[in-house]
Amino acid sequence: MSTSAVSGTRPIVTAEDSQQLRKATKRRKTVGSIVFHGLALAALVVILYPALWMLMSTFKPSNEIVGNVSLIPSNFTLENYVTALGGIGGVSFWTFVTNSLFLAIMTVIGVLLSCSLAAYAFARVDFPGRNAFFVCMIATMLIPFHVVVIPQYIVFNNLGMVNSYWPLLIGKFLAIDSFFVFLMIQFMRGLPNELDEAARIDGAGHGRTFVSIILPLMQPALVTSSIFAFIWSWNDFFGPLLYLKSPKLFTMPVALRAYVDQTTTSDYGAQMAMAVLALIPVMLFFFAFQRHLVGGVATQGLKG
């Protein structure tokens, strides 16, 4: 009697019911996967469409770019690339590339040298007022760039540095980029203090400790800073537009603006072609160093 009662309260699940349950679960997972991948694909199309439209516009005549919603060019042409590579205003395209590369490379060098030294001082050297200086440095990150534009321009103009690269580079060698300093400080604080103590026992000073101990372990932070500094410098438009007057000193973003003139003729096709060409160095730089972005302190420390 107790057996029948138990059997009556607990329904028996047959093999057929179990198989149907597995099929229903699999069906729900399949539908969920299809919906998820469909939404992801739609989002990818929305994100990549502007880049694809820009790429396809480089093969269209200028009169077909504005107001034409078609993605595929009706009249395929390479004239836009010929015009872009020919330069503008009597200045060669490669002059703009050289100027941008010079500024980007010097920016990376300045950021790595100055910001790493400043970060080492804040993270490893105990000096009077360190916390106060650190708070002041963090506070500079809260000041909008446009607030100091006019005072900076007046200073550089009085020093005779306008229409040169000095206003764009001098600050990079003085650790004014608080973001990179803070990034390196946080990375250094994760390094064991025993490394510094062992170096001091061996007679190494701060300089030897920084060069021989800290810098080799900072590769992930240095590479990350290099990538961001290069990309930000390469894409910078406002700074070169403000300080550079001579077309021979123009960078790629400023040269792109020269193709669009609201008062006369605008060559949108050449502008699109030059924009695509301007993306190539940034992409190559990123893909060359992106594998170094992820690095562990323990892994770096074990390498001898």
C-alpha cells in the first residue's frame, strides 16, 4: 500500500518523456543561439557600415558620393587614390605622412621617457609632498583641454614657437599626460617591493633599479601607452590646426580638411581615399603590438 502511494505521488518519467525534454531544451538553445548571433550580426553591420561606405566611396566619382545611398559604385574609378597620392596645395602626400609619423613617434618616445620616470617617482620614491603632488596630477585630468588652449597659445606665441612642432611635442617630454602617468603608477604598485630591496642590497641606486628592474617588468604598460599615444597623436586634429600654419608642416588630419572647401570645390572622393590611406599606419601599428597588451607580472618576472 505504501508502495502504491509513493508511486501515485511521484510520476514515473519514461524514456520517451526524457527524450522529448532533451529535444525541447535543445530547440530552445538553438533558437536562443540564432537570436543572439542575429542581433550580434546586425550590430556588427551597423558598426562596420560607415567604414565600408567610406572604403567603397573611394572608388566613386565625387559627384556620386554626396546624396547617393548606393554602397556599390556605379562608375568604378581609381582616380581618387591618384589625386590623394598626388598631394594638395603643392605639398606631396608623403610629406603629410612623414609629418604625422614624426609627431607620432616623437610623442611615443616622449611619453615613455617622461611618464615612466614620473610614475617611478610617485610609486617607488618616498619624498616630501608626494601625496599632494599626486593629487594635483590627478586633478589635471579633470580640467577640460579647451580651458587651457588660449593661455597655452599665448605662451607659445610669445616664445616664437607657433608654426613649429614644439608646442605639440614639448609637453610630451614633460609628463603632462596624467593618464599615462597614472596607468604606469598603478602597474608599478603591483610589482613586489622586494625587487627594489634586493637591488638596494646589491648596491643599485634608483637609476639602476629603474632601468634594470622596473622597466623590463613594465612591458605591458609601456606597450599599452605606446599604442594609445601613437593613435591619439596620429588622429590629433585640433592641436596641429591651431599651431601649424605652413602647409609643409601639416599632418594627415589637417591635410584631409584641405580637400573640403565650402566656398569653392570640394573633392570628397580624394578626401575619402586619403582617409583610408591614413588608417593603414594606425592599423599596422596596432596589429603589430596588440599581442603585447595582455601580459602578467608573474610571467614577466619569471623570464630570465
